[in-house]
Amino acid sequence: MAAATGMRHLPDVQIRDAINQKSWKVALQLIEKKQKKAKKTQIDDWIIGCKAHVLLMTPEPGRQQQGRALLDHLVERERPIYDVNTLSLLHFLADERNEKDSRMDTLWAKAAKAQPKNEELHETWFITMFIAKDFRGMQKV
């Protein structure tokens, strides 16, 4: 069920299919192709999160470390992430790693503070906390 929940955050069908088939190299190639198409200054947080997701799922420890480093980079930076799909994906990755990461709450809070009138953001944050059974997180929303 958790894997199915994470897959809904991957709107690119080709990448989703490659992950479902456990074709990690193909998934990484598709992600890197998307990164190259995007301008260097406009590389989407979602693409980086997607790459971290694939790297964390690979059986190779070196690739998993790269995935953790990408995830940590996204979580620890100053600039808030506004994209709801990216925030949900990052939260899912932390759950998949069985980590109760307070940095995820901080990510959601930064985005909510930066965009207080974004109802979709608040609603998705609440639903994500509900699915994770994080009742304190639900109260924060």
C-alpha cells in the first residue's frame, strides 16, 4: 500500500512504469533526460525528489547514499518548496525510510507560512498527516 501511495506522486507514466518494473537504470535515465530538458536554473524540485526516490529504492548501497544526500539537500535548504506533489513525495520518502523526521513538518510549515492562502497546500498537508496518523501534525495544520 505504501508503494502505491508513493506512486501517485509520480505523474510521469514512463518513470512510474520503470519504477514498478524495478528498472532503476531506465528510471534514472528518464529522470536525467527531464533534468537536461529543463533549464539549469529551473530544475524542478519534483525532478530532484523523484531522482532521490529512485536512488533510495535501488539495491546498491552507493546509490542509496546518493539518494539520501539528494533528499537531505532538498529538506535542509533555506528556500521553501511550494509544490504540493514534491512535498508529498518527500514526506512519502521519509515514511518509506521509517523515519519520523521533524524536518518534514518544517518543510510543510515553511511552505504554509510563505503561502498562507494556498488552500490546496493546507488541505494536502492535512491529508498527508492523516494518512501518516500524525495527529500532532494535523493539529499544526
